[in-house]
Amino acid sequence: MLQFTTTEQAYPQTREAAARKLDFNEISAPFNPAEAATQSSRCSQCGVPFCQIHCPLANNIPDWLKLAAEGRLQEAYAISSATNSFPEICGRICPQDKLCEGNCVIEKGFGSVTIGAVEKYITETAFAQGWVKPIKITRESGRSIGIIGAGPAGLAAADMLRRQGHALTIYDRYDRSGGLMIYGIPNFKLDKKIVQRREKLLRDGGIKFQLNTQVGITITLDDLRKKHDAVLIATGVYKPRALGISGDTLQNIFPAMDYLTASNRKGLGDKVAAFDSGTLNANAKRVVVIGGGDTAMDCVRTAVRQGAASVTCLYRRDRANMPGSAREVKHAEQEGVVFEWLAAPAQFIGDGAVKSVEVQRMRLSAADEAGRSNVEAIAGDTYGLDADMVIQALGYDADDLPALFNAPELRASKYGTLAIDAQFMTTLPNVYAAGDIVRGASLVVWAIKDGRDAALAIHARLSVEARHVA
Ligand code: FAD
Ligand code: SF4
Ligand code: SF4
């Protein structure tokens, strides 16, 4: 260990932008065994590991780095998978520059340990070696739990609860499980096969999936409460925010998720009429994407791969104040995306369909309470940007679940997300909630963390009830 003084930081090789923008395959090669060991050996084994403190799952990073450096990968996997239900997914798509790696103590001066790539390497090795096995339980508990939503929060909770011997059924309105990991995040960041491999393991471990089942329409929350001892709501957030500016009802202006879902479905081999007709396909179009988060980065990079004539990203703050990962911006720039910083749409102009965006130039103003710079318009400073297609990636709010689930007793916060107590229980007895539907639009790693914690709370309660019955 401590090799950071002599060994340079290295990430796995990334395919050249010219080649990778021609397909939807993942852009990074995996580490080879020597690279993984060498990069792990750069860790200084800090007494107070800031990497671990800033990992939402509090992964025991120094320990698995040491084991990886020594080639003891089976033990490394045992430690890494003890705190993370899907380490191969986090290793790929966590914004490490804002979490573990961004807080690695050797970051300043030497470059952080490349933690995410090592986590991916350890887990992929474990899969290749057959160390990752379906859950095998010795005794069924006789208790049953229904989970609404097969995204990372629901899947992580199901994984934890099944290990305790409970019967699990996951209900999802979509035809595939995975939530935003399947229909939101593009394949070039997270190959769909990686998500489907996990789903298969969960099924092989005895977890049942009831897909194409929309709670509130196909089946009611009340039905599920009667059927199961506990219900977990993990439905995510899907109501797109709108700009509310002149011209935003023109044709060819789309919410990001409509665009990304169509692209992901196409990649999965589905027939997608709106894509095939050209409507939700960026090919040969001048595309303008509005927003500065990871969803916007996914849209611009998808448009590049669909063969857009040009792709411009408008963001009202500057690069330093972007919510998205700096790494994703760099990738997008390499792939030819043009960023217009301090630029906000003032109105959309067109005749039936959008033809251009009137862009308002902005400047930074005093910071808000959180220290983030505000922006204000520069009076009279606007310009026009031609556009055949506009994608709005402005964030998502929670749907009105009390109304959708016909459960007025289900209390929502002022943001529309579900209110829970310290044990993850909503205002309905034995109905729990986790993930984005509680936290608001967040990250996969936080959804996993919440799903795991909710599962512990559900299991604790079911165990107490079982003792009372006995
Ligand atoms: P979701 O993943 O949204 O899953 C919810 C599931 O519930 C869905 O399958 C949905 O169909 C189902 N559902 C909803 N309502 C019902 C109902 N009534 N009945 C039955 N089923 C229902 N995070 C990262 O960490 N890294 C990234 O790179 C990243 N990129 C992103 C890119 C995009 C485009 C988006 C939109 C998000 C991205 N995120 C990323 C955020 C991350 O995907 C989410 O924070 C995470 O998926 C939330 O997990 P969840 O389980 O709470 O909800
Ligand atoms: Fe880093 Fe995410 Fe892995 Fe935690 S889960 S160690 S934050 S990549
Ligand atoms: Fe190793 Fe960096 Fe974590 Fe310290 S902060 S234990 S150097 S990975």
C-alpha cells in the first residue's frame, strides 16, 4: 500500500470519442488484474477514511482496496458486497468525483484512488468466477412483503428481505424491472445486461416479479395491504418539471424521460413507433438540450449517438455550478457536444413545430444560503439558436401518490414526496417507503442505501410481531 507517491493515478482505458459515439456500448474497458492491483495499492489506508465517510453506503473501501492489491479478490468481494447490494452498478455509475473519490485524501496533489473502477473490477471478477450466487434460504419465515417499484430501492430491499426468509413479490408497471437503471440511464453508462443479470439472480433466489402491474390502476394499494404483511413503496419520481415559457407547447419539444425511454427501448429491441417515425429520434437534427444535471448529459450523449446534426446544451449557471458530474461533461465535450454556459431559454419560436430557441444570457449573482451562486438575466442580451428538437431535462417531482393510490391518509411532504418516520414507515400502518419517492430525484447509490435500511426496519418489525404471536 501507500504506492501513491510513486505510482500515478490511472483510470481504465476509455474508448476514443470518435469510435464510441458510433454505438451505445459502455465507454470504459475494465481494469486488467495488474492494473487493478497497482491502482488499489495507491491507497494510504487512512485511519479516518474520508472515502468511506462520503460513500452513502459507508463501504469499507480501504479494506477491499488492500485485499484487491494483494490479489485476494474473493475476500474483497465478500467485504464489498456486505454493504452494497449492487456494487457492479455503483462502480459504473456513481458520481465518484462527488462522493468517494472526490473525498479521497490523496486527491489533492496525487489524484484520488480510482475506487469506482476497482469496485467494478472486484465484482465483475466475482461474477466471472461464480462467487456471486442466488440467495439460498434454509427456512421460510412465513411472512410476505409486497414491493411497489422494481428500481434500485425496491430491488435492494427485496434482496435484503429475501435473505431473512420472507416471501417477496415486486410489482412494477413496466414490462421490465430495473426502474431508471433500465429506461432512464443509457446503455453507454450502464449496460442493460448488467441490470438483467442481477434481476435473474434475484428471481433465482425466489423473489417474484409481477410486471405490467400499475398499482392504483391494475391493482390497488388496499389489495396489496390485504395480501402482504408489509408493503414498501419505491415508485421513484416521474413528473417532469416544465419551464412554463412562451412556445413550450410547440411540437418537437420533449421531456427528457420520453426521449431516453424511447432510446433505451429501441436498444433493448422493442418496436418504438415514436422513434421509428423519427419523432423521438435525433438523427440529422439540430438538438438543444436544456439542463445541467446527469439527465441532461445522458440526453446530449444519446443525441450524438443517434447521429444528430448538432447538439447544444443550455445551462443557466456556469460550469463550476453544474449539478451534474464533471466527468460526464468532459465525456460529452469529447463527443462533440457544445455547452452554452450562463444561457437560459427565454422562449421557443416556431410555426407548429419548434424552429429556434431565444436564449437569454445570464450572469452569476450573490450566492444562496447553501453557498450556490444565483443567476440573473443580463438585460437585452439575447440571441437565437436554431433547433429541430428540444429536450427539457429540468428535473422531476413526485406524482400525487395519495390520489393515485386512493389513499388520502398517506401523508406527503410539501415537495410531494412521501413522509416517513425514522423506521421508514409512512402514515399508513405497515406501509413503508424508500428511494426517490421519499428523497426526491437522487442517485442509485442512495436508493440502494434507503432500500436496504427500509428492509432492516421492516424485518425488525415483522420479527417483533412474530415474537408476540409466539
Ligand atoms: P426508480 O429507479 O425510478 O424506480 C421506480 C420504479 O417504480 C419504476 O420501475 C417504475 O416503473 C415503478 N413504478 C412507479 N409507479 C408505479 C406504480 N404505480 N405501480 C407499479 N410500479 C410503479 N443515478 C446515479 O447514481 N448515477 C447516474 O448516472 C444516474 N443517471 C441518471 C440518468 C437519468 C436519465 C435519470 C432520470 C436518473 C439518473 N440517476 C442516476 C438517478 C437514479 O436513476 C435514481 O435516483 C434511482 O433510479 C432511484 O431509484 P428508485 O428505486 O427510487 O426509483
Ligand atoms: Fe464510491 Fe459509489 Fe462505490 Fe460508494 S458505492 S464506494 S460512492 S462508487
Ligand atoms: Fe485510501 Fe483514499 Fe480512502 Fe484514504 S481516502 S483510505 S487513501 S481510498
